[in-house]
Amino acid sequence: MAYIVGARTLAKRSEFDKLLVSAVDDALNSLGESVTQSTYFHIENKFNVARKDIPENLQEFQDGLEKIFGAGARFIEILIMKNLHKQMGLPLKMEGEQLEFVEYVGVAKRGFLEKAH
């Protein structure tokens, strides 16, 4: 029985990862197709994070956004968080303590996985 639960958890993690990449796509696409393409290009080539590997390399992805966009990276991170919550079907709660992007995605992932059980 533990194997089935483990498989379900792996499937939910994979589903979350797909939602996260989709949320990133949507946030970057709101800036335009050429911005999206060049952002992915630079993050992959300068920070060694391919688009499909963003969920496993969130800190490097965040660092790349900050190097590319400076203070504007926070705006993109908020867009990603909003898109992620919309896709998960959960309300976005931004008040309270301020979490860094990587921490925030971790909290969202735990909430998503707990909702699955």
C-alpha cells in the first residue's frame, strides 16, 4: 500500500512541477515572446537552468531573474506566484510575513501535495 501512496505523491509532485513551469511561462509571456525567449536563453546559458529544470533549481532560477531584471524580478516572481495559485485553484495570500520566492514556492508545493491526500 505504501508503494501506491508513494506513486501518487510522485505523480502529484510531477503535476506541481508542470503547473510551476506553466506559471513561469505565463508570467514571462506577459512581457512578450521575445522577452520570454531571451530570458530562458540567458537563464539556461548563464545559470545552467533549462526551462524544464526550473522546479529542481528554483534558487538558481531566481538568481537568474534577479541578475537579468534587477528590482523588476520581484514583479515577475509575484506574477509567477499569482499564476501558480490560479492554476492550483487556491487563493493567493500575500499578506503576513514576506517570503522569498523560493520559500513561497515551497509553501505552495506543500499545500498542493497536502490537498492531494
